[in-house]
Amino acid sequence: MTTIPFDDPRWKASPAPNTPLSITKDKLVLKANKGTDWWRNQERNSTDGVVYGFEVDVSKGIEVSVELDIHHKDRYDQATLFLQLGPTTWVKAGLEFDGQLLSGAVVTFPYSDWAIRAHPGGPQRYTIRYKDRKLLVFEDDLMVREVNVFGEHTDVKALVGVMGCSPLGEGAEGVYRGFTLKTGM
């Protein structure tokens, strides 16, 4: 496992955040843009939440992990770990506010499906593993999502990073620490 500092030049934000990122080697604070989300169904295809990430080779497997917390204000505010294989193939895992703080994962292939539970409190480490089209999502050491067929046989590159969105609000603030990457699993 290699720690990738948040000030490494590989990192890029897209779309550009309305509020400047607070970046140090060990910590990133990302304020989500107002009215943004990552969600896909037959009526809606929203992919405008700010992703701070970089491209990696996933042909031999990958594991990404980050500790995250959120300062939420509004319903559906989110701070997540993020992996995207294509325009309709992505996963986000982390925290969301809906009257209470929830922990979970949204898997999109090609439509979004989610699994959530009450958040136990405090910062949590989220991990996404992807190898041979199998996807596993962990909250600390607890596996919270398993997808046996995810992506296409041709997927060799992915965007990995962190994401923040605020579908109904003015912008949640995600706090991320200790981003790690392991390839060739």
C-alpha cells in the first residue's frame, strides 16, 4: 500500500470547486459545489459532484482507501471515496446525511443502487477493491458491498480519488486523510 499525498501533482479537481481546496500532504478539505451529485437512473444522470482524483491502471487489480469525515448542513450532503471506470460505471463509498449521518456505498453499472446503514460515529476508513471485474467495498474492516460482475472486460484505466456533493444544499465539507493505493493485486 502506497500513501499518495494530496499535494502530489497527479491530483486534479473536476469540475473545478467553487471554494478553493485546502490541501496539505496529509489532509484535504473539499467543499462540495451547491446542487451537485453523482446519481444515475432512467430519469436522471447527475455526474457533477467535485472529484479530486487521478487516473490509474486497473488491469491487474487495484485497492484504494481513505479516512474521511464530513461537516454536513443539508439533506443528502456527501463525502466519499470514488472509483470510475466509465461514464455509467462508478462507485462511491462514504458518508451521507439524511436526518442522521449514514454510511454506505452507491454502485452504478449502469444505474445507481445503494446500501446504507446508520453511521457509528467519527471518521471512518473506506476501501474499494477491484480485480477481474469483482468489486468489494469496506468500511474499516467490515465488507459493506460485493459486486461479482462490475465493469467491462476492456476496462484498463480508472479515475480514483475522493468526491464531495450537495444535491439539495449549499455545500458539505469533506475532510480526507491518508489516501492509499495498491496496484497489481
